[in-house]
Amino acid sequence: MYVSSSSESRQLCRQFTLSEIQLATRNFDELLVIGLGGFGKVYKGTIYEPNLLAAAIKRLDSTSNQGASEFWAEVNMLSNLRHCHLVSLIGYCNDGQEMILVYEYMSNGTLEDHLHRRQTPLSWVQRLTICIGAARGLDYLHTGTGIKHGLVHRDVKSSNILLHNSWEAKISDFGLSKICPKNQQTTHVNTVVKGTFGYLDPDYFYTGKLTRKSDVYAFGVVLFEVLCGKRAVDTTIDEEHWGLARWAQDSIKEGRLKQIVDTNIRETLSTKCLKDYARLADRCLHSHPKKRPTMAEIVAGLESILASQEKANKTLHGGGMTIFGKRVPMFVFPSNGNNSESTSSSSLKLFSDFVGDESRIPYEFDYDTICVATDNFSDANVVPQSAFASMYKGTLENGQRVGIAGPYSSSECRRAEDVLSLLVQLQHENLLKLLGYYIKEAKPFFVFELAANGGLDRLIYDPNCDVLGWNERYKILLGVARVLLYLHKDAPIRIIHGDVRPENILLDESLEPKLSDFRFARCLINETDCVDTDVIHWTSSQHGRLSTKSDVLSFGMLILKTISGCRTYNGIPAANENFLQYAWTNWWEGTYSDIVDPRIDADSSSIRRFIHIGLLCVQANAIDRPTMKDVNSMLLSSSFLTLPIPKNPHIMEDECACTNGHEVLSNNYGSETVRGIGIGARTVPARVLEEDLAYTNSQEVLSSNNYDFGTAEDFILELEPR
């Protein structure tokens, strides 16, 4: 991350005059005060130009211990950072003694408000969702802001986790943040100890060494605060247990885990989720910082806990299912892809019956709204090379930018309805979110969140686009891996996506990946991992068998294409090796850098590890491929010595055939026919990097069939004695 100087940052956000701030706050009317922190009072204000906009306006108190350094740190940091789980800075005012910060307004206040002040308590699922969002924001600060630097927030607490009107969590208050090199986990900065008691990492307090694991400790306190409904410091009880962290850990050791849970949610937690959550929170508080999880591991753990809780909440009866307290008919794709009139109409009933969690209810738009949003389907609003049959950019009356898919032909209509009946039952941050629909007059339209940066294919293939660095590619691959694990294992209905490729990975403004296009998706009934399909597609066998390992194969190809910047098939003469053979050969000989996009400047060991994992995923025989559960663990691990050696994929280029617009390869391996992708190889010089050969020949590497990896759940270890 490049963090600009204060003078440069001033040009990246709006500078308000004092008179504009006074107008927005009615001259700092006390009735508009919505908060009070170490910096000063926070007012709810209204910015009048260029458009009416609600804002949170934070004014420095002259008696505060904070001052210009914290003020400019906040301006400098937030002017350079953009993420859906970080609060947005609109601008600032620096006029004489007045130092004022203007943020987007968070209508649901802070997490602290809802845990300790509000009369309507948050549900357990809401709390988990908020924690996941906050963890994602911190993970971005630690690892996602650039290649050389990360940020340590240094003041993680429930009052600094703000909640959007859709209950989306946003990390705020960057006045104490520090830039920290992130190439090594042991990297730290020596600094004067600052933070909030109750959340302060004891190791940082005693040594003055600040690391990202200091934020992890504070987040562990937040996790217990969310679980117990108690403040981080409670002076109303015995002095020995003023600190929530110590009290919670002692209570768990004494076997009183269930008793410490907030009574508002105690009866709604599954036993497994409670134990897993407590183990994760306890790991965050480990006395040795190196033994604490990373924020990426915390995100994975929390997502697994949420999915497990939602699965426990799901009840099947009478041909239907209960979703957020409302019984609706459950419709899944027939395995052969054929639908009847009755099932099509029943699938539509999901839209009218889907109630309970307002943030997930798809809105029914009228046709006029669709027309106005797209400027009457103007060609200027067409999204080129969309994952959907047709897609338009649009703007709703409230100013929200959306993507509108449709209209669908009569032959596509029923399938589109089936896909949408599935999407309303899925929830994951790496799925393209359905906002609403219009289904009348045989002209269905579906309204999705707009992925502002389009498809991954454009950013990795188009030489005219800004270069996507390795750090961004790394985060995108992790996001896709997480959502595939959700679909295969944790979703209310287990899903095979069937078409994982760069074109179907859409990216929002913060480059967060969103998996889209479920036209080839199939549902897994009971405990099976494969289905029959009459759709000929490159991820299914020639006998029409589609399995979770088909998605694993696709994900392996996604890894290799994302690293190489090379298309699936680009007309390279047949005399060249196919890409998989080329990739495996270079990996085996240690010349892996020859298949890496030359525009990437990144740490060689992490790229080498990802190529290794990608080759494991594209093994010709499905039994040799890991599961997405294994893949997630491998991606989060940093050790080569736990990875099996991939076999040569042996995909022959002369068997390439084109079916349904996809370049497919058909080869029989045992009982399964594997369809892979033939990728034309670039002409590159052969450079043998001898220093990279050692790890591939290590006797400590496991055999190719020995997969014994943990999962997101396995990061949550048993409680360790202190």
C-alpha cells in the first residue's frame, strides 16, 4: 500500500469550510450529538451540496488527549483505503483550532450500542454476521492494502465497529493506526503504548512491540463481548474479574461455558457452534502472539460457525423448509435439468414467501423502474461480456448502482426462475447479491448488486487495464475458495456451481470477488457428491457426471489462469504443449516463474505454493484432487511440507473438442472421464531456478493421495492451558 502524505491526502477527499460544517450541524446543536469518544463529540449532520447526504461529523475537543497527529493520521489512512467493511471518509475541515472529520452516516450506530444499550437485542446470527464483516475489514487492513505494508488498527473495540442500515459492519477510528511491514509475521514496530484498557494486548503493553496480533487479541475480546453481552471492563463485579477476557477464560476452564452466554441468545446457539466459537475467541487471547490466529483464519472460522448454525436452524418438513422463521417451499434443480410447469410456479412462490430478515428479502420492482434505471435499456448501459445472457448497468431512484439481468427469452425464462429460487436461499459475502426482481408478462428481470470492476477475466487478460498485483489476486482466490466451500458443505442446499471461471468472478469496488452465473449449477441431494446432468460442459464427464470435484478442477484452472494471465484457449499453434502440461513441467523443474504473469512483482514462495495447489486441483483423476475443504486449508497454510506432490495431469492437446462454446478435453482415467481445459502456452524462455528445486524433491513432502488437511473449522483448536 502506498500511503500518501497529508498534503496529497487532502486532494483525495473533500475539504469543508467551517461555515459548511456549522450549517450541517446547526452550529453544533447538542440535540444532534450521537456519540462521544476520545477525539470528541460526534454529530449527525446533513451535507447540502452537491446532494443531500446524512453524515457523521466528529469534532476534536480542545481538552482531548488526541490532536493533530491523530487527525491527520485518520485523513491520511481513510483517504487511501477503500473497502466495504471500512467506514468511508467524506472529507475534513481544518480551520484554525477546529479539526473536524466527516464520515458516511451509519444509521444503526455501533456494535457497543446494540450489545449494551439498545432494548432490542441482536440475534445470534446477526452477531456472527457482524463479527465476520468486522474481521474481513481487519484482514484487509493487515494484508489487503498492498504488497509491502499493512496497517495495525491499534484500537479495535465494539464502539469502533459501526453498523450500516443493512447491518453491515464497518471498522472506524484510525487515529491510532500504525503502518507495519507485512512480509513476515514476526514484524513489529516499537511504539508508545496506546489503546483502550480491556482490549489492550498484554504482550504489547509490557514490551511496546506492536504487531497485527495485537489487533487479533482485541478482536478476541470483542468476540467474547458479543457472546456474553458483557463490557470489556466491568467494575461492578469482583476486581479480579473486571476484565472480560480473564473472566471468560476462567469461566470456560471451570466448565461454565453455557452460563456465560448472553441470556438473550443462550437458547438459540447450537452446542457445536458455541464450543467452536469459544475456542476461536480463546485462541485470539493466547498469551503468545505467534500462537494467535491471523484475521484470515478468524474469517474462515467464523464463516464455518455461521454456516453450521444456519444448517442447525434449518428444519425440513412437509416438502418445505423454514428460512428465518417462515416456511417456504423448497425447490432444487432436478438432476437431469428438466423442469415441470408445477415446479416452476412453486419456485416463484419463494419470492412472495421469503420474509424474516429484511436485509435479505428480494424487492419486487415494477417494469417502469427497470426502464428508468437502464435509461430505457440504452446501449450505453450494456455490460459487455457479461456472465449473464444480457446485463445492463442501472441506477435506482435512491442513487444505488445496480446490475440488471434480462430480459430472458421464453426458453431461458423457466431456467432463470429456477436459478433465482436457489439464490434467495444462499447468503455469502462472495456471492453476487440478489436485490430484487420483476417477473411479469413473460419478461423476467433480476436486479443484482453492481460489481463495479467487472469480471476477473478483464483485469487479468486485458493489457489495457491497470495491472492486478499478486496481493489482489491472492485475496480474490481466497474469496472464491471460501464461497465454493460454502456451496459444497455449508449452504442450506449443497450446490455444485459447475462453471467456475474468471468471467464468472465479478469484482466490487474493493476487488472483493463475487461468484455469479448459476446456470450450470446442480443441487446435491442427501449426502451424495455428484449428480447426473444432460448439460454437456467442460467440468462434467462425457457420461454427464458432475461432482464437487468438478468445481475443484475449475478452481485449479482459475488459480493457474489468475497467476499466468493466460486465457483458456487463444489460438496458440498445436505444436506447443498444452498449458497444464507446461505448468506442471515448469513447476517440477523449478522454473515455475516462466508461467507467472511477468507483470506480477510478488514474493516467489507464495506464488510457487499457489501453483502447487492449482496443480493438485487439476489432477486427471477426481480421486487425486483435494476437496474444497482441503483447498481452503492449503491456501491458508504457509508450509510446503504439508502439500502432496501433484501427478503429471497428462491432458493431451490432440483430443481437444469444442462443445457449447467451451474448449474441452476428454480423457478416460479409470472410471471417470475428465473434461479439462486446453490452454495455449506462451512462448517463454526456459530458465531453471536451481534454488527452487529443493522443496519439490524433499522427502518430507506427502504422497499425492495423502490429504490430511484441516479446514476452516480445524483452525479452531481445543482450549489450551495457559
